[in-house]
Amino acid sequence: MFSNLTIEEHFSPSKQIVLYPGDCLDLLRSIPDESLTLVITSPPYNIGKEYEKKLKLESYLDQQAAVIRECVRCLSPKGSICWQVGNYVDDGAIIPLDTALYPIFTGLGLKMRNRIIWHFEHGLHCSRRFSGRYETVIWFTKTDKYIFNLDPVRVPQKYPGKKYFKGPNAGKYSCNPLGKNPGDLWVIPNVKSNHVEKTEHPCQFPVELIERFVLSMTNEGDWVLDPFLGTGTTIIAAIRHMRRGAGAETVPKYVDLARKRIHEEIAGTLRTRPMNKPVYDPEAAGNSLRVPPWAKKQADEAQLRLLEKKGVYSTK
């Protein structure tokens, strides 16, 4: 089914990869009802990035509602929609976009299953409020009979040797040998500076973040769609795990980047951060930048004082 992969520009249920260079509404209108198993995206946050025109919040939400409405039409009864968002900033005040978008999804009959917090360590430093170090992924389903495969996304147990201490299972291991449920707070590095996946896109998805959704919410051969594709990460995660991937992108340079990265994934040459790789610990790695320069100066001064020649005093 997944031999001789090619990138197409127009949707057909028989295709495997669709990269549409244009408005996502045009792509969505070409997709038959109930064809998609997973819609996952990170839409523009309406904060004035180079690829977006900042709108009044009401206009932005109307624009999002039109896209969400089409996504719901295209979504299978067993499917899921995951919308990853941050905050809209208005004159220094923040408005959490997930709370603003929630009524749109529920108004279309969807049910929220999780509000996932994606935590990362790097980002802009604020001076008049605490620096933002998380974004949210709101997960909705169309019906109660949705796909959810937990085993492929389990993470290592913290205490694999833990045993029941009482009851009928006393003495037996209490942990699932396949690992534990990752929970709804995910610590995954964002794509910044020296991240192996970094391109010129300013807000790029890490592949491992999307892989977790693809593996848990779809089966092989299912369609995964990203209406705001960016540099192609969602399609990469989909085809990596034998799913079909589709997406739309309006910015020509990002379309080119997405096409290049998808071709590299097909060829097996795309460099990505592996799923479940531990977060880098600079102290454990012995990174010298962990030593504050002011602390080093104080340590050097203390050392010099220790080496000073002691004075000789007399009571005579």
C-alpha cells in the first residue's frame, strides 16, 4: 500500500500524500464527507507572525470557525480533532485561545476528551509577566466510538519494580510492563535554535509531538489532515507510521520546505528527534555553561584568599 510514495496536490481517497499549495478551505471542500480519521493542526495564533495578518479576535474566531466546520464535515464518526494553540495577546493582556475556541467545537456537537498541556523550556523571555512555557492541545471527538490506542504511546514506568503491598495481588508487580499512560502534561522540546529539526519556520511542530497523536488516534491506512501544514511535520509523522497524510499551506517557501522534508522522510534521510528520548539535562551532560560566571569569579577570589601568605604576629 505504501510503496512508490508520491506527493500529489489534489485530494483523492486513493492517494497517500497530498500537499495542497493554497487555502485549506479549498482543499477541505474537495474532501468527501467522513473521510478523515484525524485532523491535527497548529493554526496561526493571530499575533502578527510573518505568515499571518493580525485580525480582531472576533474576525479571527470567525475564520477559525469556517475551517473547523469543514473539518468536522470531513471527519469520520470514529475520528478526532486536535487543535494546538497558545495565547492571543492584546495590548499586553493574554486570552487563552483554547477557551475562546471551545464553544465553536462544542457548538458543532463535538466532545472534549482532553486538554493536553505541552510544556517546553525555551521561548521568549517576558519582562512584565512570567515567560510562557506551555501551549495547549484540545482534543475533541465526533462520537463516543472513537479510536484510541494507548499501547503504542506508553512511556517508561518511573518505578517499574513497584509491587502491590496488600490485597489479592500483594507481591505482584503493579506496573504495566508495556509502560504507563503519558498523562495530559507532555514535556517535549520545542523546535528552537539547535534542535535537529529546525528550519526557517518560526513556529514548527516537533515530529515526536504529532507521532503520539497519530499512533494513538488512528490505524494504519487512515487519513491524517493538517489544514495549516507549515513545513510538513504532520504528513511526515503520518507516513512514518503507515498512515495517509494531507495538508494545505499558502506560503510558497513553506510549501517548498514541506515538499523537501517529505521527500527526505520517504528516502529515510530526514533527521528528527526520536520519540521518548529523554529531555536534555545540561548539568548531567557536564555543560560548562551551567556554571554562572559570577559564581566562578567568587570561587576564584576565595581560592586566592586561601593561597595568601599568613601574617606573622608577635606579642612583644
